[in-house]
Amino acid sequence: MLINNYSKTSQELISLKYRITNLKGQIEQGTDMPNSVRSILKSNELTGIYNTIGNVLSVEDKYAKALNVAITGNKNYIITKDEASSKKAIAYLKDNHLGRATFFPLSVIKERYIDYNSLNILKNSNDYIGIMSDLVKYNKDFTSVIKNQLGTVIVSTNIDSATRLSHMINQKYKIVTLDGNVVNIGGSLTGGSSNNSKSIIILKQELKHLEEQYINLQDEDKNIQEKLKNNNEEISKIEEITYKISKEKVSLKEEYDKKKNELVEIKNKLISISKEYESLEVINSNNVSKKEEELIKDYHEKMALKEQIESHITNISLEIEKIKDNSEKYQAEEKLITTSLHAKEKLSRELEIEINRIDVKLDNLLQNLSSEYEMTYDKARSEYILDIDPEEARRRVSTYKNNIKNIGMVNLDSIEEYKQVNSRFEFLNNQKSDLLKAEDSLLEIMNEMDEVMKEEFKNTFENIRVEFQKVFKELFMGGNADLKLTDSSNLLETGVDIVASPPGKKLTTITLLSGGEKTLTAISLLFAILNVRKVPFCLFDEVEAALDEANVGVVGKYLNNYQDKTQFLIITHKKKTMEYAHTLYGITMQESGVSKLVSVHLEDHEEVL
């Protein structure tokens, strides 16, 4: 069992090591950064360049989504030492045609805060969690930039609580939720499912979890190895005890056989002495001789020896019984030890299998960590720590893998396509920026022109109004006339009302005048305009058609005021008007279907006369 666990742990370690290496590679290479930002951060020519805002921030897991949403638009803004460093970096991008980037000089960026009244309102609400700048971790040298970007971003639990908070503070500040939704300034909502791309914040959190999981697996691997070591040591002790018992068993068996042989010899010797004793008793009953006495003496000695031998035999028997008991005890112990030894050997084999499995798993994990994440085990352990439950981390990893699987096959041309699309995007983005600037410039020019036009219109209108009053009185030989604006507050769209009162009539609008009066009033306005704005050439097409002969004469006389100033070309059927012309042009058809131009120079004719 331990060996299987060891093999499984080893494979998981290798896989984690590979993934950690790959994640670190993505973070170090800045996969979610524009090419312009990566170029700035990697350049050795520039000084005073620190990092992007996204790279200097870290946060607890529960705030990761909120932070990711809060800095979506500004995570790739570059923090610089001062304005000079930023200008040098911009020049570098421009000279090398690398695109555009946004810079935050520490020397000029100011911190931003939520106003005191709004903050008091927020703190008294259960929906309020905190200000994003207070929830993130960063180098205090970058405080002004972080406060500037996140000092007015509020964190709440969900979209409902965020909406309530937004109403409470009159939609003055941006609010993000723990699940990644946003209530923007003004009350607009942003939310939904997140896309498959991962920001630097999400990558860091995932890397941290993998490293913690890797450390836990290492600890588990060490525990298994320690157990295997202890089991091996115990097996060695059991084998040593078994060897000693087996050796003692052989020694006792040899001693038992030896004592058994000695007992047989003593028994045989006893039988012989018994027979000799019987013969001596027969001799003793018949007046034995001296020799017989010696034999009797020898008999008693033999009897004493017999008793000694019997006693010795008894002792040996007791010892043999004791040895038998010990032998049976040792046999039982040997059997028990053998059973335990077999169990330990089985456990040892299982541990060896587990160790092999863990070794294979560890190799696979390390290879996976290296190939997928381009990272060593030491680097992953030192820089990424798992701060969530391993099972939760595994569940997330499984979810991420399924998401990646659902994405489909990897497009090997995607990098080149991305470069082309990104290049096209940056080009169009630059074009867009130029167009927006041009639009702003044009709007500014139009506003300036509107002001100029208002001023010019106002001045010209007043001049024409004064001149119209003069010309009207001259042509009508009296009376009053005036021009009025229909909407004096909107000079660019206002209309103009003509108020005319010929001699003998009350001041009234032009619509109540007769046809001739309307015509002469219009001609008066036309002459007023010409008096204000001199023109070299003017064309009249039967403007005096509705006038009687007297008024035609008045108009003709007034035309003499423009002599040597404006040349008039007048189309007319009025003979009175022709009297005031210098040259007449007419069309005649002396032959059917053939038109011919006829001209008469009246000035020349007068000189001839």
C-alpha cells in the first residue's frame, strides 16, 4: 500500500513540477502583455523602468477575481521613476516602431481616495468589504500609483450588494464584486462569464496553489519514505532475531541428542551393575572369602555410583524436559516471528512497489513541471506556495483542464496569426487615436468657427440693419424699416424678420405689404447688403418686374451709386431700367431658327451725339 502511494505521489510531483515551470514561464514572458510593454521591460537601454501595475500586486485568493476585474484596463501600465524615464521609453517605442504604452511616473502621480462622507456611509453597511488598494499587497515605493488606480475602487460581495452600495453613494465610485462583476461610476453594470484568457493575477494565484500542492506532496513523499525506512529496519531486526533463534535451536538440539546418548549409556551401565550385584548377593549368602569381601566392597561402591548415576540421570531428564519446554517455546516464538517476518516481507514488497510508483510519479511530475511550466522544483517551492486545500486545488486543476480541453486543438499558427492581428490591431488603434485626435481638433476648430461666425454674423447683421434703414428711407422717400432676429439667443440658427412701414402706413411685417412694396423692400435689403459687403459683380434677374415706372426709376438712379464699384448685369423687360444701362444686349432672330446677339454701347453713342 505504501509503495503504491509512494509511486502515485512521485508521479503527481513530476506533473506539478512541470506545470509550475510552465506557469512561471508564462509569468516571466508576460504572455498577456502587449509587445510594446514586453519590449520596454526587457530593454537594457532604458533606466527608471520598474514593472507593470499587474506584476507588482498580489492578493488573497478570495479577492483575486475582484482585483483582476479592477485592473483589467490598466494592468499593463508601466511604473517609472519620473517623467524623463517615461519620455525616454516613449521615444524608444517610437524609434523602433514597437507600438504604444502607458506610463505612470512616480514623481508626478498623486494618490486618490474616497471622500470622507462616502467612506462613512460604506463602513456602516454590511455589503462593504473594503477598498481594493487596502486589500492588495505591493512594494510601498509604488504606493502613489496603486492608490491612484485602486484607491477609489470599492469591493463588495455580489452584484446585488454592489448595486445597493452604489445607490447609497450616488454612483460616485466604481464597485467590484468577489465574483468579478462591476458597478461602474454612474450606475452602469458589467458582468457575465469570464473569457478563457488568464491575466497575470490569475496566473500568480494558480502558480501559488500548485507550489503549495507540490510542497504538500513532497511532505507526503518524505513521510512515506520514512515509513518505508522504518519498516526496512524492523524487518532487518526480525531477520536477525530469527537467525539467532534458529542458531540456538540447532545448538539445543545437539545438546539434547548428546544428553540422550549419555542417558542410554548410563542405562546400559546400570543394567550391567545390576547383574553384577545379583551375582554378589548369591556369593554373600555362602560364607564369602576375602575376595568376596572386596567384591562386596566394590558392590557398595557400584551401588553408590549407581545412585549418583540415577541422580545424574534424573537431573539430565529434568534438564531435557526443560530443554523440550524451551524448544517448544522457541518453536512457537519462531513460528510467530516467521509469520510476522512474512507479513513484514509482504509489507516491504508493497512498500518497494509504492516507492517505485512514487518515483515514477515524481519523475513524471518533474518532467511535466519542466516541459509545461519551464520551472525547476527548487524554484517552484521557493516562489509558489499552495494556500488552499489540496483537494480544492485538484478540483480547480481538473476544471481548468476540462476548460482547456473544451477549447479544442492548439492552433500552431496562432502565434504568427496573433502577431499579424496584433500588428493590424496596433496599426488600426493608432489610426483610431489619430482620428480621435483629428476629431477633437476639428470639433475645437468648429467651436472656434462657431464663435467667430456668431461674432461676424452679429456685427454684419447690425451693419446691414443700419444700412437697410437708410436705403429703405431713400428708396421709399420716407417711412421706416427694421430687421429683427427671431431667436437672438441662438445666432447660428435664428431667422430674420423684415419689418417695413412705407410712408403713410403703420409699422407692420412685410407679409402685409403689396407686391410692389414687397419687391422694393427686398431691393432695399439687397442694396443694404451690397453697401456693407462690396462685390465686383452682381446679376439681377427681373428684380424690378413688379414695380411701376416711378419706382423703377428710383431703383435705376440708386444703381448709379455703384458706378466704378460694382458691375451689374441686369435681365429686364423694363425700358426705364434700360435707360440707366451702359451697354444693352439683345437676342434677335432675323432668319428663322437662327438667333443672333445684338449689343448697343450707350456710353459710346452718347459721346458720338
